[in-house]
Amino acid sequence: MPLYILDEDYTGQARCMLDKVGNWNFDIFLFDRLTNGNSLITLTFHLLNQYGLVELFQLDMIKLWRFLVMVQEDYHSDNPYHNAVHAADVTQAMYCYMKEPKLAKSLTSYDIILGLLAAATHDLDHPGVNQPFLIKTDHYLASLYRNTSVLENHHWKSAVGLLRETGLFSHLPPEKSLGLERELGSLILATDISQQNEYLSRFRLHLDQQSLCLSNASHRHFILQMALKCADICNPCRPWELSKQWSEKVTEEFFQQGDIEKKHNLQVSPLCNRETNSVGNIQIGFMTYVAEPLFTEWARFSDTRLSQTMLGHMGLNKASWGGLLQEQMSASEEAELPTPVPKDGDSTGMTEGTSSKEIPQGSSQS
């Protein structure tokens, strides 16, 4: 029996969009506007319900609603990139991957609820700065997690905290709920970009040896990890009008970190200096060294229309950024050409103002 608990919050257009939630060109920015900023709650609830997981796991509707609201609220809306809309986008991508033929016929209901919850919570309470920043500013999270997968451990523990606070799985036997929390952590920790080569090498080896067996629970879990990794960095694989917005948002978040570092006389992190980097060169580097190797292997595993579509978009987007960079270089070269100055004219100087955010507040308590 369908559940209509969210109907009063849906506009007709938002409900219509949910009918096409499995489309790769799904516009999460439009969906977020149509749901009044509640894209993560609305999308995750819809998918859990569409799969019949609410009934299957006997989830209490009030606890589920409270959990999803708290998850969405724990994302920082002032982060340009790592916010609830990014989490909703990753959840939608994860759904697209889980309904691919190889996964759809092998994933269990347990795998699916894990995959959706991991996607929704994978960046929970992200401070808008990266791990090296937390380490060099002696942030309490860096100490707490001993400088290892600091953010990912925090996202996981934050998610577990909300699961326990709401009692969403309190009706399950303790060993079941603890196992679910542990596997949720395993998925979220896989999104640590510093571990990319390790996961990619393992994936490549499995594919070379044709040793993946999706009737094996540990192999399915590994594929869920790879799917979440793909979903987390799939922005270059979206259509240009969506991909470009994400590129601008993530770069602005990098630059805001750089502004903080300059303000506090810290060494500016790679990619975070707005005076020496541009959206285009950052994106081309990211696609070449991070996204293309991952999605090429994913297409070997799941050789489908979606995989080819993603690789196609990435190629076009890379070319588009390359074209924009060329235009910018030509424009700057023209600007550098000497211009005749009238003998009686004076030269005018221009000054640029910069804005900075403060260092994110870190409590001394965990």
C-alpha cells in the first residue's frame, strides 16, 4: 500500500519528477527548489518506500521521518558543495547504479537499504574543509580519529549517532543493528579519496581475473563500495548544465578554504588558491587522474547504456572546460598587449577585495 506521508510537501511538479528519479539527467537543483530545500528527505523517503523497505524492515514512520529530518539538518547549508543537495544527488546516483542489471538481480533488500542510507549520510556534518586542513589546525576531529580518514569516520559516527538517537533500528536484534552500523561505516569509509588507488587496484584485479561473484555477500559489499565511490564523484559524468554547476560549487568551497588559510597565515592547500587556480584546470585534472580511471573500470564491470552515457558526458565536459580555458587564455593574452597611453593621461590602479570565512569552530569534546 503506497504511503503518502509527504504529499502535503510535494508540489505537482516535484511528484512528477519522482516518477523519473532513475533518469541520469535528473535535475537535483530543480528538485530541491520544488521541495522547498527538502530534496534529501523527500528523495530518500521515496526510494526507501519504492523498494518496500519501510514495510520489509518494519520501520516506524515517525522514527524514519525524524531520522531523515535530522540527517538533512546535520548537513551545513552554508557549504557551497558538501551540503544536503550533494547528499541527495549522490543518493539519486546510487539508485541509478543499484538498478543496473548486474546489481538489480543480485542485491538483497539489506544491501539496498545499506546503499541508500550510506549515500544519504556519507558526508554528514561535513565542515566544508578537507582533512589536511583539520590536521594542520589541530582540529579535535583530527586528534579523535588519529589523522586517518578523519572526515569519513566523523560522517559514519554522526550517522550512527542519529540512528541510535531516533531508535530507527531499535526493534532489530542488537547483533543485527550493530552489524548494519558496521557495514554502513565500511561503505562511508570507502569514499575517502586518499584510498582511491587501493580500491581501484582491487576492482581492476577482480575484473582482470573475472573473480567477482555477486552471490557472495562480501563481493556484493565491495561492489556497493565501488558504486558509492562512483556516486560520490559522478558530477563530471552528468550533463554539462548540471556538471558545470557542481564544478563551480566544489571549486568555490576549495577557494573558501584557501581564503581561511591565507587569513591565518597557513600554507594554502593545493587547488585552494583562487589566484592561481581556475574551475577549468581543476576539473580537467580531476577528470584525468581521478574520475576517468574509476568510471572506465565501472564500465568494464557494468557495460550498459548508462555507463557509456556517463563516459560520453565526461568526454564532452572535459572538452568544454578545455575550450573555456582556451578562451580565457586568449582573452588574457589580448589584455596583456601594450595599449598606447595618451601623453597627458594618467594610469589608474585597481584594487581587489577578498572575503574570508573564519576557521570552523571545533569543540574540545568529541
